[in-house]
Amino acid sequence: MADVDELQIRRDRLLERLESLQTRVSHGDKTVQYDLTQAREALDLLDREINRSSGRRVARHLRVRSNKDL
């Protein structure tokens, strides 16, 4: 497993690539739209690994709403 410094370097490189990517490219009358969710999921995964390796925990909250009685 990589240490925190290596994970941070990977995160920085991925973030640079993600910022330079375009979601839509047009050439003439043709247009292509790219889905960047995989890159964002990889960035989230690296963030979680960095937090886990450095001992920080991420607090998550779940809020449930309902119109019916539970």
C-alpha cells in the first residue's frame, strides 16, 4: 500500500487531469459528450485512502424523511 505522500501525488496528478478534461467536444456537425464520473469517483477514492492512512475519519450523516409514519 502506498504512503500518504504517494497518495497525495496521485491525487494532485488526477486533479490536474480532471481540470483539463472537457465534457463536450464538437467538430463540424458532430458532438461528443464525455462522462467524467469515473475520474471523480477515483478522486473520491484517493481522498478516502489519504484520510484513512493519515488517521483522519470522515463523519457521514444520513437524514431520512418520510411522509408516512415509520
